[in-house]
Amino acid sequence: MQTPPAITNTPPTRRDVGCTDGFKRPKKVTTYLGGDRVVLLAPPAEAALMTPEAARELADHLNEHADDVETRRRVVPFARR
């Protein structure tokens, strides 16, 4: 019988930042953690036009995700001897 995965109180790793496409239609850029990688998902086949505030928000999200990945890599799992 398998043990259920441990529940952690970590915040959601998916973050959305609002932007527009070339025709001023509302879109979003999404960032999230994909295992040991940071994933950036932009509007399909389009440019994401952002205000300076939105660009800073996106940069903050990417930094947070990168910090999370680096922290996970530093954790040494418990080993029995």
C-alpha cells in the first residue's frame, strides 16, 4: 500500500500577468514551476505587450519561481543508515 503524498502549505506556483496582443485584446502571460524548471507560457503565436508595471510583476514572479527551484535543489532528503 502506497503512502499518500505529504500535504504542504506552499503557495500556488502558477502566476498570471495581464497583457495585450497586437490588437489590444486582453491576454495573459503565465509562469509556473515544472519540476525543476521555471515555465513561461506566453499567448500563442503572439507578442505580449506589457506596461512597465506588468513587466516588473512578471520579473518578480520569475525570480520567485527561480528561488523556489534553487531552494528545492539545496534540500538534502533524509537518508537512513
